[in-house]
Amino acid sequence: MEAGLALQTRAAGFGSGRRRGGLQSPIGSLRVADPAGAAVAAGFGSGRRRGGLQSPIGSLRVADPAGAAVAVRARGSKPVAPLRAKKSFGGHENLHNSVDEALLLKRKSEEVLFYLNGRCIYLVGMMGSGKSTVGKIMSEVLGYSFFDSDKLVEQAVGMPSVAQIFKVHSEAFFRDNESSVLRDLSSMQRLVVATGGGAVIRPVNWKYMKKGLSVWLDVPLDALARRIAKVGTASRPLLDQPSGDPYTMAFSKLSMLAEQRGDAYANADVRVSLEEIASKQGHHDVSKLTPTDIAIEVSLPRISFLFLRTNYHQTAF
Ligand SMILES: Nc1ncnc2c1ncn2[C@@H]1O[C@H](COP(=O)(O)OP(=O)(O)OP(=O)(O)O)[C@@H](O)[C@H]1O
Ligand SMILES: O=C(O)C1=C[C@@H](O)[C@@H](O)[C@H](O)C1
């Protein structure tokens, strides 16, 4: 597998002026460069490093923490197109129920942008809670870059999957690298980060995530187990079992993890409860919620009021 990210600049249309040249993070591994236009390929993990200080896990190189938005996606992956259906979510053919819903999301996110003032959004939640799915939609409407911290760890370590990192090294090794990735990301701006499901268990990770807005996607365990059983557990080493019914196995492991993690997710600035959204919609069925329904909740202007207060507490929406 080729290590590296394909980076592409985009019109930001928001925030402070563009800086050319680029700054480097203390450790360097991700290079988001050239706000002026040219796409830049960055060395990440093993091989293909171009400049930048090297960290134990790779090199995060930040070109423009305060300036232009850049679209960053794994080489070869397709851009996210929020107005088009790519998958079926809980019976929905579309990510959005309607064009109106998509426009509502756009409007809400514009309001939130003002209050975010460049700060990153960190999505936290259990495996399968939709951090990547919702995060990509959020980044698209905000004009932010999207990162999946699990993928950054894979690239930094130079291995194709988290499962392999757990197997060849250890969970502790993965966690150390996860913390390094979060530390690096915390020096950047205008990112939506889908964090690993277990990132919440290390207090130091909260130190990094508190530089931005942390949002907990709180999804009932039953819904999580259904989603995970649908795609299989092979990519999720903490859930993978050699045998047994995938739903039952996923449910029992997730319940155990949820218990172990206790209130760790509740450290997030904002809790987005799918049960509460479904109940607001009057159907009480979280599987009917599209990722856009959830992204709208993340974008509610009420969230922005948090930034108007110096001391704020977690708010459930
Ligand atoms: N609102 C939704 N309704 C139904 N399925 C969903 C919804 N959001 C995400 N999914 C599906 O659930 C699965 C997990 O989603 P996703 O990868 O976004 O979660 P995640 O929190 O990033 O997971 P992980 O931390 O394990 O990487 C995917 O198969 C995705 O298509
Ligand atoms: O909940 C967890 O501990 C994990 C979640 C995934 O995102 C990966 O970070 C890894 O599989 C561990």
C-alpha cells in the first residue's frame, strides 16, 4: 500500500487570510500545504517523506493552521458528495431525506462557523456511532478538512489496518500513536476529526481535544451492534470474535466497553443523543435517522452559544 495523502487545496471563503509557506508541527507527519493552489502529496508514515520534522510515528506537517481550508483525503479515495446518495442508511436511500434538509444543514453550519472561528470539531463516540459518516458531511458543509484519526495512525505506523497494528504490536502501541496523532491535529485549525472509539479513555487526549469543540455521538448499543453486525467485526479488533452470531457478540462486547469507559464520553462539550433526536421527530426509532439529521444536530446554533461563555458545561441537545 502506498503511504501518503493526496492533498488538494480548495477555496476557503471563510476566516482569516491565507498564509503561504506553511508552518510545521513539532513532530511533523501530515503535510497540508500550498494554500495558493497546487496539490501537494505528503509523506506519511514510512517512505515518501518530504521535509518536515519526523516524529516517532511519522511526520505531521501543518502548512496553514489558521488560514485556508484544504481538502485532504486518502490517495485514491473519492470526495464526499453530501447531496448524493452513496449508501443506504437504515433504509434511507439518501444521506439526506430531502433537499430542504440539506439546505437546513448548510444554513445551520454557516451560523456555527462564525462561532467556531476556525476551531476544530472532534467527534467522539463508540465504534460504529457514525463519527466518520457524520464527520465527512460536517467537513463538507463547513469547508473544513476531514480526518479519521484511526486512518492517520495506520498511515503513521505504516500498516494497512488498526486490526493489524493491534495484532503485530499491541493496543498500548496503538494508543500511544493515537495520542501523538491527536496532539498533532490539535495544533491545526478547521478540521473535523473522527476520533477512534477509545480515544476518550486517555486524559491527555482530552487536553488536545479541548482545544476545539468535542461532540459525543451517543447511539444506543443496540443500534451500534446492528450497524457493526451488518459490516462485520474484522476491522474492529476489540469486537472481533472467531465465532458466534455477529450481533450478539458485538452487543455484548460493546456493553462491556461502555461499562469500562463509564463517563469518559461525557467529557465532551456537547452530547448529541440519537434517542433524543428520534424522539423529537416523534418516531423513537434511531435507525430512521439519516446522517444528515445527526449532522444538523451537531450544527445547531445552540452549540455556538457554548463559545460565548467562558465556562461551559456539557449540553445535551
Ligand atoms: N445514521 C446512520 N444510520 C444507519 N447507519 C449508519 C448511520 N451512520 C453511519 N452508519 C453506518 O454505521 C457504520 C459505522 O459508521 P462510521 O464508520 O461512520 O462510524 P464510526 O463511529 O466512524 O466507527 P469507528 O469508530 O468504528 O470507525 C457504517 O457502516 C455506516 O455506514
Ligand atoms: O473503541 C475502541 O477502543 C476502538 C475504536 C476504533 O475506532 C479503533 O480506534 C480501535 O479499533 C479501538
